[in-house]
Amino acid sequence: MIVNSWNEWDPLREVVVGSADNACFEPIEPGNRPTVRNAPAGSPFPTGPKPRAAIERANEELAGLAALLESRGITVRRPTPHDFAAPVRTPDFEVANQYCAVCPRDVMITIGHEIIEATMSRRARYFEFRPYRELVYEYWNADPDVVWTTAPKPSMDDGMYREEFWEWPLAERHRRMHSFEFCVSQDQVVFDAADISRFGRDLIVQESMTTNRTGISWLKRHLEPRGFRVHPVHFPLDHFPSHIDCTFVPLRPGLVLTNPERPLLDRDARLFLDNDWQLVDAPQPTSGNDEMPEYCQSSKWLSMNVLSLSPTTVVCEEQEKPLQDLLSKLDFEVLTVPFRNVFEYGGSLHCATWDIHREGGQEDYFPTLTRP
Ligand code: ABU
């Protein structure tokens, strides 16, 4: 078996690490309103290719992660170059440029022996599967047990988005907190792969700005006949949710690192508490939101976007000492790499990787769901 990965923590044997080659600034579009951090309201967000120096700084840190993983005996693969500066034009939309291949986790997911390419939720990311296609063909040709699925592409036309979402004042967001309606309507199947967290037989999927209920229904209908259970989850205090891996991060059977500012809805927490899982809050990140890189659209909680190499070993960003101390107290071996120059591309260590092979098989970590 080459493609084999059922959860976020089993011993890692092969992984794809992203690349900043040819990365561009993310364009303004109905599903995304990037802003310059700490700049006066209305300051223009840059367009087109990222500066060479920013790409080199990020690539150096991505190469450092790759070297660390290889030093631990893990096979590391990289995406193929893609022209992200090329515009995209479909019958339904046009966008001036694409984004990058820094975060394979956002678009690609391995669930058991199956590789799924997510629909994606933003126009600039419509073709983001392409840097991974050569690898997918290689795995698919080499291993007859690999199942390869491309989820249905949504139109991404204007009607798919709820543009007024971006104008809602905070009071309106609070009012709508429990309806979980964000910038994407419910008419089409929409999901980013990074809204899914894998727990063996059970898949936890966050309803978010990048994954809608219709996307979760598609995942249920696709995966439940294959022996999985798909559970939607909600973090009502997260008013701009996108990607679960800065909010709810499983580290080993029975232990999830949680975000103290984004608690899990009580009714969703039952599944974990009834099955004796421990939910442990991450400490405050070492940088506040205001200290994140000026073009970074992600939150300070990239601090908890760690990569598990096994149930006992975790890679953590070099400056996140409080989290490293907590993980050590929880009996993990903690490895560190510098990764802050990758942050402006929307992710940290978990986002910048895509598991191809972890040891182990499909386990049931939630026995109350099967117990008579
Ligand atoms: N791509 C992960 C970002 C999540 C967050 O900003 O919290």
C-alpha cells in the first residue's frame, strides 16, 4: 500500500510538502476579501506575483521542514511548478490570477486508500489541484488499490456567494452565530479539504466560510457507504471560520488540542466526551493577531497548526514555546522548525503538508456510536 492514511497522528511515512514557487497575492473575489493587516481601512491589497524575496524566504522554511522530515526517515514529495500568475476564465467567472501551492492540505486529502480533490471554495483556487496531478497519477499507476476522486466543481458564479457577508457588522455576526451562514450559499457542493479532520472511521467536518452544508452532505453520501461516519461540527464563536486545523487538532487517540477562543458547540462536544476524549486548550500564541505578517489572512492560531509525525512526536513552529512546553508535559517529543515566513501563504506546518502514507488502518475511536 502506498496511499494509506486514516487519521492525523499515526506514524508518518510519506508526505507532500508545499512550495511557494510562482505564488501570487490572493485576489479580491466574492469568497475572499483579503486586507493588509494594520493598514487604514480601504488600503489596497497587492495583486499579481509575490516578490521574489518573500517566495525565497518561504521556500527556505518549507525546505527546512522537508529536511527535518527526511532526517526522520519520512519520504517527502513536492508539487510540480504551476503558473499561478495566469488568469482563470470559465463560463461563470474570471479571476486575474491564482494563488499558490504552499498549502496542499487545503485541496488534497487522503482518506484510507482514497485521494480526494476538494471542490475548493474560491475562484483563485479553482485549479489548485493541478500541481498535485503528476503525483496523483504516479500513486494511482503504482498502486491498484488507490481510489482517486475529484469532487464536483461548483460554478463559483456570483450567485454562489453571499457578498453581504463581508459587510455584516459584528452585532449581525453575533445574531447569526447559530445559523452558521457564511459567504457561500447552500446551493452547490462546496468544501476545502482542510475543513476535514480524520479520526479513523470518523471524519469531523467544520461548517465554515469554505465548506457549506451541501458540501458536508456530499462527503456523507460519498464516504458513509465506504464505512466512514461524517460528523459536522461547529465553533460558534469563530465568526470567520475557515479550515479546522487551527481550531481542533487531534494529537493521538483520546487527545485533541482545542482553541480556547473557539469552543466546540456543546452538542458536538458530546461525541468526544462520551468516548473519554480529553480536550486540552492550546496556550495563547506568542504573536497577537496584530503581529502576524501584513499580508497574512490567517489568525494568530496558526500557532496550533502542528504536524504529528506519530502519536508521540509533533513538529511545532520554532517560536511557539508555550505550546511546546504544553506538548512536552503531555509526553510528546517536540521537534521545532522556523516557519513564520510561510504564514503569509495562509498556513503553518499542518496546512503546508498532505499525508500520503501513515502506518495503521481504520480504527473506531468512538465506541459509543456502535455499542448497542
Ligand atoms: N488556513 C488555516 C487558517 C485558520 C485560521 O486562521 O484560524
